[in-house]
Amino acid sequence: MRKYFALVLLCFCYSLSMSQPKSNNMGPKPATPPQKRITFPNCIHYEIFLRSFADSNNDGIGDLQGAVTKLDEIEQLGVQGIWLMPVFPSPSYHKYDVTDYYALDPEYGTYKDFIYFLDEAHKRQIKVIIDLVLNHC
């Protein structure tokens, strides 16, 4: 459970780090117009069910690499956050009966694919949250 908690905490902190202003502590900041900070409850989210969203390897199952190919289209919609339905291994198609909270479902890709998806979303100023199915464990 500690590994899983660390993964969720890492994703959360990574997402927060994308929205925090950087400070160089080199004196007063130049005058810039105030910007509205986008926070989780106040932004437009796009829910993605990976299995049926975008298939990159033509096996009939959507995956993280396929989702990356659609990020430009999602950005053009004005979306500021993506809500991924469960991505953990599960015997069902909907993934709401998780069997391993420590891993990504291999049908969707690897951990490296997940990090790539996060990086590409963050390049477009899109935050990512994962549907965590704790009440079924």
C-alpha cells in the first residue's frame, strides 16, 4: 500500500508543481498583470475511458500512447484537466474492480507511457487526475 500511496502522492505533487510560480529570490518581481490560477474544482475536465478512447497499436484496446495523440484536440476544446477512469489491472473491462493498486494495466501501457502522457499533458497546461477506486477494495 505504501508504494501505491507514493505513486499517487508523486502524481499529485507533480501536477501541483506544474502550477506553482517559480521564484528565483533575486529581488522584487517585475510588475505583471495578475493571472487567475486554475484550481481543480474550477477548471474544465475531460473524462477519458482509455479502453475505448484511442488505440495506438491497433489491438482494439485504447491505451496511453493513443491518448497522447489526442491531447492537441483536447487542448483545443479548452480543457484544463483530464480525469482518467481507473488504469489499474482488473479482470473487467471497466477496471472498477482493481486487483493490483501497485501497477498500471498492461493493456494501457507501461509506467514509462504513463509518465510520457503526464509530461505531454502538462506541456499543454492540462492537469491529470486518476479515478481511485478505494471503496471496492
